[in-house]
Amino acid sequence: MAAALGGADDVVQRVQGFYEKTQSFSATFRQVYTYKVYKRKQISSGRVYFKKPGLMRWDYLKPTKKEFVADGRTLWIYQADENQVTEQEFRAERLSSSVSFLWGKGKLAEEFDIKAGEPAGGLDVLELVPKKSESHFKKLFFHVERETGRVMKTVVFDPV
């Protein structure tokens, strides 16, 4: 693994270890989605919750309230402004390993070509490029807390 990852192997092992042993966690999030074609951005924020095995909840608070809740089999989407709930099949194994590893599944080094980026704000940085071309994103960056291996920030670049 060390040859393929260069200087990133220790960071990858810390990240992988942290999420394999973590049973549950929550975090605030800020999502900036850039629409290049329209030259505008949409900024959303809220709180996310994960619990093994396979439970996940995203509470969007701004700009509009919406909730995504998954139990490993079903995904419920509640849009408060429309007072509507949508239910659909949810299969965790269909998620990319960028999300499934949060549940302790999948190996980052098997799913991604990884290299170390420039440390930023006291955090180690990993650049991850999916090995499978059918991924929903082109690459992502993990900003990782050195002491714990916890991912503090994720930046995702999608194909568009």
C-alpha cells in the first residue's frame, strides 16, 4: 500500500481506523454547490447523523428545511416547504465508498487513487480519485485531523 499511496498511507490508515471503530457520530455541515453553467452558488447547512449499522440522517436547516433519513432499506425525504414526504428504496451498498466508509465498510485504498495534498489549517489533506469511472464525482479532498483521523472537511468535485 505504501508504494501506491506515497506519503498518504499513514493518513489513510488513521482515517480508516477512526471510522471502523466509531459506532455513531454527528456533525454540522455546510454545503456549497456551484452551478458553473448558471454562474451561481447555493449554500446549504444543517446537521448530519450516522449510526452503525446503516442509519443516516441529514437535517438541512438553510436555505430551506428538508430531511433525509435512511435505515439501510428505505430513504425518506421530507421537504418542509412543500409539506411532502417521499419514500424510496435505499441500499447502502450502492453508496460510494466516500460515504460507506463512514459506516466502517469499504477500504479507501481499494476504491480510490490517493495522494497527499498540502496540509491546510493544521489538517492533513488527502486527494481521492475514484478508481471506477462510473462514480458520481470526479475527485474529493478529505481534510483530516492529525491526532484522531477524523475527517473535518470534505470537498467534492462532480463531473459537471
